[in-house]
Amino acid sequence: MVGGMSGSKWRARSWATFLAVVLVALLCLQAVPVASHSDEPVVKDPPVHRPVTFVLPSTDVIPKILELGVAVEAPVREDRPGQLTLELVVNAEEQRQLEELGLVPLEQAGGGGADGLQPAKGTKSPAAASKGSPAAERSETSGGIAAAGPAASETDQVRILRAETFENYAGSFLSIEARSSAGDVSGVTLEVYDGATGERIGTLSRYVDAGQYMYHRLLTKVERVPQTVRVVSNLGGSAEQEVSRWPSQEARFSFDGAYRTGFVDHYMDPTEVYARLEALAAQFPQLSEIIELPYKTNGYRRKAMAVTGATASRAIVWYSKAWGHEGGNDLRVHLVDPGAPARPLEITYDPASHTVRVSLATDATGRVVSTAGDVIAAVNANSGLPVTAFNYRGATPNGIVEPEGPVQLSDFLNAPAHVSREPFTVKAIRIGKRRDGSRTGVFIYAQEHAREWVTPLVALETAARLLHNYATHKPTRELVDNLDIFILPSVNPDGAHYSFYDYNMQRKNLVNHGGPEVSDPARRNQWGVDINRNFAVGSVHDGYSGGSTDPLSQTYAGPAPLSEPEARNEVWLVERFPNIKFSMNVHSYGGYFMWAPGGYRVPGRVTLPRPTLGQETYFWQVGERILSAIERWRDTVILPSRTGPVVDVLYSAGGNSADHFWYKYGIFAWDFEVGVDRFESGRWQPMGFQPPWPEAYDQAMEFAHGTMELLRVALDYQNDRQRPKSSVELIPEEGTRSAAVALGAKSPLVLSFEDDSEQTLVYTGPVRLRFRTSEPADVYYTLDGSRPTFESSRYEAAGVRDRPQEIRIEKTTEVAFFAVDMKGLVEKNYKPDGKGKNYNKLRIVIQPPVEGTDSASLSPGANKAHSGQAERVLAAVRR
């Protein structure tokens, strides 16, 4: 016996007591959830973004960077042979992800150093590179590991696409682009030599985009500019070409005389920019007016917010129902332990102190038992409260809430009082003596991306120059008298205000389309829509690359095309004023000058439709005029390698505004990227989004020079009455002779067509035909003598950034063709859709020489039949 109880009875009662304790414990565990050991701490502060320069493993990695949602805006640079670098704006987590892709921060890779682009002196051009030589085994200059090259018996074909030289403030430079027929193999290397002396100039970098070989390229500083260059492949192919001046076109707008500049003298937030714009319109009412665009932005405003709790399961995200500036910023949340047992969860609001008081529930022992989920449900069930609540980043809110506070809510907006918190009315200034739609319209717009502070200054400077110089500068007066000019200086004022006063790296607008899982305060610098991905042509919503569907991505394209008022305002303007034929989208930085196509699909790198050869020629020629004007300010030269379609020189930017305007409305649409790299201390130095003011001022001035030349381009377009003229260049293949050459014409022949009569050429073998035009124009042709129309074959380029194609004629052929320029003027006023016969006609007779005669002679019958035609050909050639 123990204490008067038998052993068996004691054991039975002990087991009962033990089971009861276990049951109570299990019930308590069910009633009081405990945070998981993997419960992550709550992030209270936004991640810090900073510019980081990375060394790339190869250019193939760029699409993967875009997939992460990191915006690629700066150019890829080859700071020294074999080392590609790229500056990106990233936070710590994004940097970690990039390093997993093989990117290495430059400081960890050994620093930048000099660019190393000077050639090894004394090295001479080989007659042909030795196949299978050590050069074939080394890695490509884009940094990747060399793949096995083609078989040694194969010789590639090398074509030089561009060979150009320019001189800027730092000296003379040479830019080469060449393509190898075997370039899709990474082991192919191209070397460039002086065509006259044979001295080696350098090694071209292999440029690959979205997994597709584009071409090889080289930019190098030179002491002496060669007249010709020779590019040699390690597989034996080679090509030679004359070096041309870049830019090849001269600006036609005159900056001489009483021409005033410098109307901007400091960085301005959008509020000041628009105040300046309205003041200009008020000062010059006869020449300008303000157009209010119909779609107000969200405004520089947000709901006030806060987060309580130290770990994800215990955390609660609080949002005010009112905007921060309308009372939300006054609110506080206080999580309180009532200090008594068995108390229910009670939530009250004290208007006097603006405090939401959460008295947490307790159990019979006085311990707090309210979970984050309990509090969230109770808050949202009480419509009388001035706040709503939700769980943190999608975590299960089953952790016990700890007392905290009072915690102040805030919208985290710090702009001074002059910046309105209301929806913003975006405005454009319309400048012109006759603003009735009868004149060619030009649309200049800027700051789609908030952090690009120089860009609205370019637009504002352009407007001020036009109006202030009108009375004293005739070239300016000609523009204002004869054009209809629309200038929108800040497309994205909300994001720009945020960039000025809260977070300078803000790229997007301020609208958060994400759900609660991305809406805690620490994510506030990642919200918004990339306006230049929100347009309806070639967007991510159609499967094009360059935009993102992740609301936190820097390139988030929005929930649907044209979801944002900022984008709809641009579209409204060009639809409301269909006389707009030219546009310029001003961005920064990196020094680019680009046009369509701006987007492609991957895999396969399938671009939006490329411009025709005539259109592409127009983009290039007009572009070079504008670049020549930019150069006038301080010898800044935008590089040839950064000029061209977006997809050829940068990457895919699907859903951008220039593509929308070009493909939907036929507007000749360009993109500036101000902030050209400066060549200093032996390397190209990036300028950034917000350079020091003296640099920003020069950028604004030089690119305002560019917009003035764009306006002159538009004036030339409006005044164009000259119909295009086409000619034909005929290049005999080896061994081929012609009667015209036998009679004294030069070879190759260039044949013009002043009248409507058919011309005949007789050759002894195959020839290659090229069309030429007197101005940028498209040529439509047939090869069977039938009447050419707009449905006929159109003459195109041989490839990307390549010369016009060559049409091989190997049998007697009747060529019929006409040209049409960019304004739609048709050669000789021919009516392709009518019944006229005044198109150009050329008969090419291929007749082998009679056996036993001189190879330059034709058969007697042919000579007799075509001797008169040969004389006519000579006359046409000499015109």
C-alpha cells in the first residue's frame, strides 16, 4: 500500500492523469499555433539599388538578364580585349542572381584598366590566315569558350558591312563591322589590317544576340586613319573595303548667327518643367498653345502603410483607406496585450489620437493567443476602421501576434509642398505659326523612364529655342512658320517626382498592379509599370521579349497593353493629330540613336517586320544628319555600332512607343539615348542617368541640337516635290563581256532612265544587277517584262546592316521597275495601280560569244541588231 491506495489503483489513476495532460497539451497546440522554424524575418527597408559594372561571360547572357526583370539600358563595352562589361542598376538579390548566370562584378574581375584597343605595331596582314592556326583555338573576344571551328578544308566568306572613321574631342577612331559565313561557330576570329600597309589594327568581337550570330565588330582609337581596311578570317576568308566618314551626312539646320541656346540651367522636377512650358506658351501666344492630354495619371500619391511583426507568419501589413496626404499619414496602429486572462480580440479606433487599437485575445492563463490571421480577418470585417490589413508576402499568417507600437503609417513620399498629390494633368506645347493640321507634324517626347533627368531638359530647351529665336533667327522662323510641333517634356511625372525626392533610381510610374504578396512597404521602390513596355505593338503580351509580366520587374509591361494613362496620352496625341509624321522619344543613357524594329520573339529571334530598304536608307540618312547636328555642340559622336534598329544594336524592347507609332501609324519614329560615353583615361566612361550638372547641361544642349535638325528633316519632307530617279548598276561576273564596254563604256555600267523607251544590254555571260536611287526610295520590279506594281517584288538589303542585294542575271531577262520615295512620290509620275507604261524597261541579253571570235565580241547578228542600242546605252551612261 502507498498512502492507503493499492498499487494497481494508483497506476490506473496515474495513467489517466498522464493522458489528460497530453490531451490538454494537444488541444493547446491546436489552439495556439507556433511559427515554423523556417519563419523568415520581415524586411522593413527597401533594397538598395546601385549601379554595378559586370564582366559578361558573353553577350548570350543578355536575354537571361532581361528575364530576371533587370533593365539593360547601358551599352555593352569592351574595355579591353576579351572583356565585355555592362553597367546595371541592381539590388543585392539581383546581383546574386546575376552572378549565378556567370556575371562577375568588375572590381572582383580585376578592375577596368585601359581599353587596350591600340593595335600591336608591326604585325602585318597575312596573305590568308592559316587554317587550323592557334588563332582558331582561342576563345572569342566576347568572352565565351571557343567551340570547335569548321573543318580545315572549309573557307568562309567574309563581308565587311561597315568600315567608318570619326574624330571627336579625344582623337580619331575606327569602327568596323564584318560578317563571316561561318560566324555562328564561336571559334571563328576576324582580324582587321590597314589595306595599304598591311599593319594589324585589331581583333573584331563576335556579337551574338539571343543565341543568334549577328556580326563581328571593332571600335578602336587610331593614330592614323587607313584609307582601306582588310578583314581576314582564321578560316581563310577575307574582304577589303574603303573607309568612309561617320556620320556621312551633314546637318542642314544652321546654328549660326543670332541663335540663342542655354534656356535650361538646372535639373527640374516635372512640376517646374510644366510651369516653364506654360510660361512659354503664355509669352508667345501667337506661336504656341498648351494641349491638355485627356488621361490624368494616378498622381504622386499612395496609401499610407506599415508592417508589424518580426517574422513572416506573425507579420501584418497595414494600409490606410485614405490617401496618405488625405489623412492616411496621421494613422497609427497599436497592438496591445490586455493584461488579463480570457479576453477576446477587440479592435477600436480613437479619432482623437488617430490610432487603431488592437487588443489581442488571451487564454485562461492570460497568454496572448491571437494569430496574425485572426487580426487580419477582424480588421477587414470592420468597415468602420480607417485601415485594411493583409498577410506578409503570401506567408501563412498563423503566428502569434506580439504587442507592438504605436506604429506610424506613412506613404513614404517626401516631395515638398509645391508638388501636388493629386492626379497629374500631362500637357504638351504645340508650336507653329499655322496650327491647323495642314503642316507636317513632329512629336518630341521625353521621360517615359522617371530616372532619366536630362531628357525633359532636351524637350524644354527645344521648345524655348523655337520660340525665343523666332524673331531673330531665320532658320528657326522657317521651322515655326511651316511645321506643327508637339513637345511633351515629361510623360511620366509621377515616377519622375518620386525619382527626384524619394528614390532616384525609380524607372517606372507609381501604380502598383501587384497583389498583397508584393505590396508590403519594403517593396515600394519596385512598384510601377515601365511605360516604354506598355504599348500595344510587339509587347510581352504578344510573346515578344524585353518586357515582363512580374509587377516587381523593372521592365513590367503592365496588366495589359495601354493599361497606363501615360501611354494612352501619347497614343491619343498621335491619333488626334494625324498630320504627325515624325517622332523622337528622348531617353538616357549610353548614346544610342535607334528605330524600328524594337522587339523580337525568342527563341529564334523573330523580329517585328523590318523596314524596307528605302525606309531603312531614310532612317540612316536622316539619322546621320541628326547625329551631325549633335556633334556640332562639343564634338560628341554617337557610335556607328549604337546607331540602327533597336534589335540590332541593343536588345529586344518589346512594347515600346516608337514601334507602336511606326507600325500602327506609319510615323518615322526614332529613339535618342542621351548621355554618350566620354573617352577619358584611355577608356569609354559611362555618364549615368543623373550626371553632374555641367555634364547634364552639355547633354541637353547637344541633343537639343539634334531635335532642331529633326525639325529641319520634317521641313525638307514637307517641301519635297522631287520625284525619285532610279538607275541600274550591272556588274559582269568573271569572264563576261559586253558590247557597251567594247564601245567604250566603263565597267561596271551604271545606267540611267530619263525616258520611257526600253534599253538593251548584251552580255556574253552572267551579270549581277543592283538598283540605285537618287534619294531613299523603294524599287519595285519584275524580271519577266510584266508591268510592275506595288505587288511586284521589292528590292531589299542583302542582310542585317548590309548593302543592297545583288540580283544574278544568267539568261536573257526583261527588267521592268519604278521607284517610290518616302513621301509616296513615284518616279516619272507612274501610276502603279493604273494603266500607264512609263515605267523603266531594261532588256539584258545573255548571248555567249561565237566560237573563234574575240571574247569581247558578240555574234555578227547580235552586233548588228544591238549596235544602235549599245550607242543608246553609252548615251544613258554618260548622262
